[in-house]
Amino acid sequence: MTVKRKKKGGFSGGRTVTVAFSLCLLAVVTMIGMYTVGRTDQQQKELEQQVAEAEEEARAREQAQAEAEKAAKEAEKSEETEELADAEKTQEAASGSASRDKAGEAAADAAGETAGTEGTGMADGAELESEFAEIDPEGTGETVILDGTEKASSADAVSEQMDLSFSPETDQLLWPVAGNVIMDYSMDKTVYFATLDQYKYNPAVIIQGTLDENVMSAAPGQVTKIETLEETGMTVTMDIGDGYELVYGQLKELPVKEGDYLKAGETVGYVSEPTRYYTKEGCNVYFEVRKDGESVDPMSLLQ
């Protein structure tokens, strides 16, 4: 019985050692796992922090770039606005000078007409004697009928010049082109100019046109001025009588010259590409009506 007890006691001691060793091994594995997990979590946090910092730097760079681009655009826009303002002042000064020149020419013409009237009788007598000598060089006294085309043409031109008249009560204007009005006449309040991105007064109507489209004379008149302006491009001014003038802008390939007479519906020019003042509005005709040098609403006079 004693021997059996000794064997039993030895087995129990070995089992205890094995259990203890297993527990130690488990503890070591657990510690290694915890260290590894803790290390991985720390690395993950560091990686996330680095990504966040990189994203913040990228956002800061993008914001700085956007602010720089915005500042550049504002500077460019300010420069363009100043250039356009200078161009408008130049055009206004040129228009004022042209009006003064026209007034001087009118005064000179009036003086010339007065002086010419005084010598009409003597000139007519001499002209009649000369014509009679051409018709009857031999002095026979016979009546001879000649082709008076040249004299008739001259008389017609004078008659046409004298007959220039326009009355809003009895006369109406033709549309220069058959497009829609894309910008109304407005001198009592400002209107928005898309290309310029600003509000300003508009002394004309801007009529939509097609490139190379025929632009017609809105009324009988005489071409008094042809000029190229920065805002309206090639521009034609016509006198239609009684202090009324018509101004056509954004033209090209003019078949007329200063001094020519046009009937209503005849070609003044053709629609050109828009100037840089009207790029967003597209091809158009600038049509202005003036009375004694002041712009009036064309819509009240158009058919």
C-alpha cells in the first residue's frame, strides 16, 4: 500500500509541472499577441495621421491655387474694364468732335447757298446763252431737241437732295435686317451687356443678324460718314432729312461711299463678325436713330 501511494504522488507532481509549463507558454503567447496587436494599432494610427496631414496639405495647396487664379482673373477683368472705359471715352470725344465739324460744315453750306443765290441771275443768263450757242451754232433760230441725259441726271440728283425729308407722323423706317432685337434702346436706365459683364446705357437697338446678311437702308438718304470704330466696327451714317440721321454698325464690304444717295431698301453693307464688345451677343447690326444729334428710340419709328 505504501508503494502505490508513492507512485501516485509522483504522477501528480509531473502533471502539475506540465500544467504550469502550459500556462507559462500561454502567457508568453498572449503577451506576444498583445504586443503585436498594440504595435499594429499604433502603426495604423500613425498611418491615418500621415494621410490626414497629406490631405490637409493638398487642400491648402488647392485653396492657395484657387485664390491665386481668382486674383489673376479679377486683375485681368479690371484691366479689360479700364481698357473699355478708355475706348468709350475716346469714342465719345470723337463723336463730339464730329458733331462740331458737322455743325461747322452746315454753317459753311448755308453761307455758300446765300452767296450763290445772289449770282443766280447772271449765271443763268450766261448758261442759257451758252446752251443756245450749242443748240443753234449757225443762228438759224430753229428748235433742236438734244439728248439731255447728263443734264437730267444732274437735275435729278439736285431734286433728290432737296427732297430728303422725314416726319415721324407720316413716315416709318424699314428694318435693316429681319432679326430679333437682342438689346433694347435704353437711355433712361442702364441695361446689361453680356460681353462686357456690366450695365450701361444703350443709344441704339442691337438687332440679331447672320454673317454676310444684307443690311438695307431703312429710309431714303445720303451717306455722310463712313468710319471704323472700336465698339461698332465699320459704321455708316446717313442723313434722311429734317435733322434725322441713321447709324448702322457692325458692317463689312460696303458698296457705298460718302456722298452716295440710297433709296429705302437698298444695300448699305453686309453683317460682319461682331467686335470684341459683342462676342457673346453674336453677329448683329447696331442701329441708331438721331434727331438733331441726340439719339431717339428707333422702335417708335420702325414699321
